[in-house]
Amino acid sequence: MTFRLSNQNVFEYLQITGRWTASELEAGKIELKPAKNFNLLVSLPTGEKLLVKQERYLSTDKSLGEFANEWRIQQFWQTFPELTEAQSTVSQLLHFDADRAIAVFEYLDDYRDLADFYSQEKQYPEHIAAALG
């Protein structure tokens, strides 16, 4: 049986990772963030926010393994310490569970999805493309 993340078991799952304790998670808040994957925003009393994501499963009870690419990107950043400044522009992957297709990211409050920006602003300035490149 495939493990399915939910708002009822997310705190238990985070404790099992060994990175967060029950006391750190106590009184935390959970918000569903609709997206391609199953996403939960977990706000902790300390002010830390976590985006807990689980890939959707196919009918075969397997995921596509897309979070493995996120993990590789994090490993890339750690391989080249001279890129530390650029690393601060992306959300840090705090935990990756390939078997359950779960990734836990640091949640960035001042983040804006590029597709959302484009659809809202109806433009894509060259300086943004250059900065991303």
C-alpha cells in the first residue's frame, strides 16, 4: 500500500524524518496549497514555514520521480560553494523521501511563481529573463 500524505498525518510524518520534534510541530497550522502535486503549507509557531509536497501517484501506485531532479539541484548547489549567493534565490530542500515521493522545502513568503507573474503582468521584461539566465 502506498503512503498518502494528508493534513491528518503530516505532523507525524515530519517527526518520523527526525528533523522536527513533536514540540516544534505542536500548535502548527496546515494549509492546503492547490497545485500539480499534493502540497501542504505547514506554519510552525517559531515562524518557520515548510512546504510539504508529495508527487501524485499514477494508477500503478508509482510516481514520476520528478522530485529526484529537485534533489539533484540541491546537491549541485552543495558541490559548488562559490554559488552560495545564487542558492539563496531558490527554496531550500530540507528533506527528500524518494520512496514516498515526498519533498519538504523551506517556504519563501516573498516568492512569486513565474507563470503567475506572466499571467498577471501580461509581460516578460528582458531584465528578468537575463537575471534568470
